[in-house]
Amino acid sequence: MPLRRSHTKSHHGCVQCKQRRIKCDESRPTCGPCQKKKVSCVFKSHFIQAPPHHRVEEPFIRANSLVHEGPRLPLLELELLNHWHVATVQTLIHEKSTDTVLRVFVPQEALSHPFLMHSMLSLSALHLGHHGSIERRHQYIEAAMTHHNTSLSLCTPLLNNVTPENCHALFAFSCFVATFAFAAYGPKAHPRAQSVSDVLEVFKLVRGVASIVRQARPWIEAGRMRDLLQVGRQPRDRPEMTQSQELYTRLLSLHERQRQDDGVACYDSPSSVVARSSWELLNLLHLSTTLENPAAILRWPALMDSMYLDLLQHENGMALLVLAHYGVALDIMIESWWMAGWGRFLVNLVLDRLGPQSEPELAWAQEALNRRDAEH
């Protein structure tokens, strides 16, 4: 008697094949036997058993697709944030307490205030644009301008509503914007620019910093950003001290001439305005030379008489001469990438506006700048 051929049992066959007691090939939606008989095919079980190789590969494929199809990391922004911590901060600090503020407290504030984060990234990108690879310089500068414009648009609505909650972020932001302006609109970025208006725009940003400080000083002094209000001591080299003293003597002489010309003139006369503004510059020069506080000179745009800005706009001769003295002061006092070239830029700007008749008056300024260039 012939043996009956065995077959693999089907556990998930259709109802019709089970009733007929035949093997179902479990093809869906209609199995082979039902298709041949041209009858309806019904499966009770909805489980589909995948082939073995699918069970192994599907999880891997799914996980792999998540990696490639998920949100892309903002690599440029991560690079800028890293550069902020490892390089940019070092160009802004004067002492250890300031280092902690810029590396720790400012980024923490920026997590809650996007305008400050964009301002940080803009300054970091601009620093990379000045010192990074030439191949990527355009990319960095473009990123700097994009983040800068975004920070301004986000922050502008808040400037008229300074509160204890946002004052620290606004204060840090205003400091960064002024620094950004010196770097982005200065002679290194625009070597052919010879416009008093460009200088005034930067000066107005510095005055904006002072405006926020005036509104919120008690809150800032009580908070973690207070060390940004202080400028650390930096010992000066002897040649720099000698040049600073010469500058002070010449500016004092110019100030005395203005006071003599002033006489009984009214408070808002050009000579009175120039005299008050030059006196503020003299006080800052004194701080710079006697207290070894060179960065104090950066405060002058915030302290000068507002009418002095109008005199500069109208290219008043004496106002421009004082501006040339400020240029020499910047060249002597400030050594930083974001102020590079500003001293000579201001002196050349004044020479250009006043013409050849100013050359004897400013010959000493050109010599001082040339000596500085030779020393470096």
C-alpha cells in the first residue's frame, strides 16, 4: 500500500480550504485553490506572517530611515556657538569675572531670550569672518548679518519696555550690538567708506547701551551681568603711556581754546558744545592713563553732548578736530579685532573733510599712528 505523501500543515488557511480539508497556500486576498474554484475566500486571522528575512531587516530599515529623514542638525549654528566659547569670548574679556559672565551667564540668558542668542551668534560669525578660513569667509559674514538683523527685529519691540526680567538680556545684547557695529561697519569691512554718517550710526548704538544702563542700572547691578558694567585694569606699556600723555596735552590745549572762544556764548553754541564734549573725552583719557583703564575710552560716544553729534553731521571744523583726537585715543588704547583700523579711519576722515589746511594741525596725529604701526 503506497504511503500517503505528507505536507506541511497550514494553520492560517482560509475558511473554505479548511472546510474542504485541503491545503491552503494562504495567498491574500484570495488563495490559489479558491481562485481556481472561483469561490469567495475568507480568512479569519488578520495576522500576516512576514518572511524571516523581513523580520530581521524591517526594524533596521525603520531605524535607519529615522536617522536620515529626521530634522537636520543646525551645524553652522553649533559651530558658531562653539566658536563663541573657545575663541570669541577671549577677545571681549578683561578679567576672570567677565569671562564667567560671557561664557556662562550670557548663554544661559540667551536660552530664554532668542534676540540675545542671535546677537551672540552674529558676533561669533563676524569673528570667524575676520579670522576664519578664506574659503568660508563669505558664508560667515552672511550668517553674521542674518543673525544680526534677526536679533534687531526681535529686540526692537522690547526697548521701550525694560523690566527686571529682560534688562540683563537687553544689556548684554546692547553691548554686543555696539561691538558688532564697530566691526561690521568699520574700515576693515568697508575700507573705502569715508562717511561721517557711518560713524554717527555706530556712536548712536553705543549711546543705546548707555540708555538701557540708565533705565535699569539698579537691576543690572543686582544681577549676574553686573561685571559687564566694570572694566578691568590693564597695565600699559611705557610708550603707550607717553603717547597717551601727549594726546592728553594736545586735547587739553584744544579744549582751552574752545573755552576762550566760548566767552559769554550761550549753552548750545558750537564752541560750548565742543568744549563740553572734549572735556568728557579728557576725563576718559585721564582714567585710561592713571587708572590703567583703557576700555573706558569707548564710553565717549555715550557721554558726549547730543548736540555734538549734530555738529559732526554738519562737519563743524572744531568738532571734527576733537573726533581726530578720539581716533588717536582708540588707536593707542584699544587693541582688538573689532576695533582694528578705527583710529586711522577717523583721522583720515577728518583730514578728508577739512582739507589741506588741517594737515599742520593733525600732522602729530599721523605721526603717532605711523609710530604705532611701526611698533606692531
